[in-house]
Amino acid sequence: MLPAVKSAMNPSMAAYDVEIVNIIKQLHKSRREIWKLQREGRIDEHNKRQHMASRRDQVRNLLIYLK
């Protein structure tokens, strides 16, 4: 799988194999977590919490920028 990912990447981007594997693992973990939440019927609660955190981060970044 790793050679296929490397061949699909932009040649100007250099990445170690370990970095690529870690990114794939993070993506798999995230997708698995969302699948579990959907199966348990708690996806709406998760989405609400995720969007609130995103808005909070945007406000914090704006406040830092304005300082």
C-alpha cells in the first residue's frame, strides 16, 4: 500500500515512510470512531460538539490575531 501512496503523491513533497503510515493510522482511527458513533446513534451529539470546538478555536485564533 505504501508504494501506491508514494506514487500518487506530488513529487515535490518528500515524506518518510513512518510519517505516511502514521497519517494512514490516524485516518483509519478517525473513520472507525465516526462509524462507531453512527452505529450507536450518537453521531448528532458528536457533530454538535465538534462544531462548537471549531467555532471556539476560530474565536481564539481571531483574538490572538487582534492582540
